[in-house]
Amino acid sequence: KFFTSQIDYSNPVTEKVKMEAGARIAIRDFYSFNNNFIKLPSSNSYLPLPELNNEYQFNDRVLAGYITFAQQIKNFNYQLGLRIESSKYDGTLITKNQSFSNEYPFSLFPSAFATYKLTEKQDLQLNYSRKINRPNFFQLIPFIDYTDSLNLSKGNPDLIPEFTNLLELSYQNQIGAGHNLLATTYFKNTEDIIARY
């Protein structure tokens, strides 16, 4: 069961000033069971393999809100934004009576984007943003997935989201019709990286 509700507001205050705001709530309630059997060679009957069976349920909730302000001043454009977000995850491996939980109180995610028009065909851009990447369902499930016998996988319900800070500087030049030159340098720092092993 998935429920998502979102509201967005946009106000072009003047021809060169714009404000936007919004809020979002997303709730997932998920239940899954996986029963495994092996066919007996001497008959058409199947033997259950209870040690491989899994019954799992989880629910998570994400609350978020944002506001942005954009303005153009002659050859200079900028946009400032702030997003606030909170998430909570609860899961239960029913077959083993194990519970898992991750909760993040409200976190702030600022962003800033600036563009300076050097000439009619040349731009210089500087951007900063803080982002979040939450683990997906398959990265969280706490039991072994036997779907592919050559590629067994198991999630980690204690995974926490990745938080990334990104700073980027770009130069763009429209050399001619259909030809652009784009040079970019960036710095990226991620905490609590999610990786397979």
C-alpha cells in the first residue's frame, strides 16, 4: 500500500523574481512472504523447506517541505533553496521475530545555483547542493533472495541513508551552430556510502 500526497506553490513575484514552495508526504506499507519447496523426484509432491521461508513487513514514512527563491539581476541569475525532510523506517522479519528501525529527525538540505552571463554565448555557473539517497527495498530485506541461484543476495535492514555534498563549477561556450563547449569541475563528498560486497 503506497500513499503519496504533494502540494506545490509557485509565485512569479515580478518578471525577474520567482518564489516556489511545496510539501510532500509519502507512506509505504509493505508485506511479503516467500515460501520455498523442492519437488520430490519420485512423485508429484513437494517438500517444504521452512528454513528458507521468509515473512517480512515494513512501513516507512517520508515528510518533506521546500522553498526556493530565484532572481535575475542584469547578467546574473541565482536561485537559493532549502528543503527540510524527515524519514522513519520500521521492519519486522516475522519468521525470526526480529525488528529493525531507522529514524531520521528533520534534516536540512540547502542549495544554491548561480549563473553569470559573460557574453551572449558564454556562461559561468557555480552550484552547491546537499542531497540524500535512501536505501531501496532490496538493499534492506534481511533475508537471502534465492531467485537467482548463481547470484544470491541479502539486504541489510540497518542501512542508513547516504548524505552527499556537491559543489560544481562549469563554463559553457556556444562556439557555433550546433557546437557547444562545456568544461566542469566538481567536488563531491558522501557520508555513509551504500555499497555491495
